[in-house]
Amino acid sequence: MIRLSQLTKEYQDGLPILFQIDLHIRRGEFVYLTGRSGAGKSTLLKLLFAQEKPTSGELVVGGMELHSMKRAELPYFRRKIGVVYQDFKLLPRRSVYENVAFALEVIGRPPREIKQKVGKILREVNLLHCSEQLPELLSGGEKQRVAIARALVHEPWLLLADEPTGNLDPALAREIMELFDRANKGGTTILLATHDLDLLQYGGRSRRILEVKAGSVCEFKDDHDNLFPTPPLESIDDTE
């Protein structure tokens, strides 16, 4: 489903934040991206959403070659993906309901379906009582949950989440992770960047734990509470 081949990403200083990455993520996996701040987790998510392009190498998501994708193709590609940003990216002049509904409006869903799905997801993130409020009236945790609801409401086949529980208390974080877990069991592939190792219990058999460090990606095998690093990943042949 996702394949990176010799992918490198450099910024203006010429130093690569990601260097010759080979990685394959199968459909339906729940993948955690761990690593220190600035290691490249957010950069990797931006590349997967085609928000940025790699400096070199190949990047294929769902059969689409992002490294050579034309600008006109981007909106159609992004409609299949849910994204939870660290800074939320809510529409300031739209209510909570309208922010979440927007994800369905842009893909042409009928009004009755939009009303039903938005009400359902707002109930699941415990925000139904805030549906008519503007983002400026919400707390950081509430904004985070609006962003999560918007990312999930159209049932994407791929969810990219950048520190999605960073503004939530432990109880709400568990509820959100359970929501992600259900989405994953329903077929959504998830990539979740986090510093919080307590979250790594979710994902079941589909779980993988990766660490972004020094420009490379390493995989961890977990044995209860202990994580053991293995050498950098090599691409794996598998069906998309």
C-alpha cells in the first residue's frame, strides 16, 4: 500500500532529514512512528500526504506515484486520506459541525448522509454539545478532537495522525485511541506519530512500531513493555 524506495528529503541547508529510506507498509497495518522531536516524523507524514515532495527516490501510496504526481491530481488523492495535524488546521469561521462536515462535502456526499455521519462521529469524540461553536471558543483538547473527527468521518483508507493525543488528558486519549483501533479493525491503515509510549498498546496484531532516528527508520519488536531495535528496514515484497 505504501512503498518508499531510496527516499531522501533535504531542506535548504542541504542536510537530509530522511536519507535513502526503504519502507513498505501493508494495507490494514497500525504503524506507530516514534522518535525525538525534529527526527523527521512530521516530515515523513507530510511526504505521505503529498504536502511535500521527496528530494530523491520513489514514494508510492495506494498505487499512486507521489514523487511524480501533478498538482492537479493532488485533491483527488487527498480525498482518500484522513489527516490529524498538530496545529489542527480548523476553518475559523465555520462551526464544529461545519468543520467536520466539510470533509464529506468535498467528496460530494448527500446532505442526509452528512448529517448522520457527522452526528455519529461527534458523539464518539464527545463533542456533540459543541457542534455549533466556532473553533476560537474551544479548548486545545476540544480542537484536537474536532480535527480527529474530521479525519475519520469519511472513513478513509489511510489515516495520518501527528501527535493526535498531545492535548488530551489520559482518559480522553484512551477513548481516542480506541476510536483509532476500531477504524483500523474496519480496514483503515493508520500511521500515528507520537512521543507517548503508553499509546503503543493499541493496534493488536496489525501493530508495528518504527523509530525515526538520524535520518533512518528502524523497526522495533515488542515483548510486553520492552522494545528491542532491529536493523533499518528493507523493502518487503507484498501485494498492494
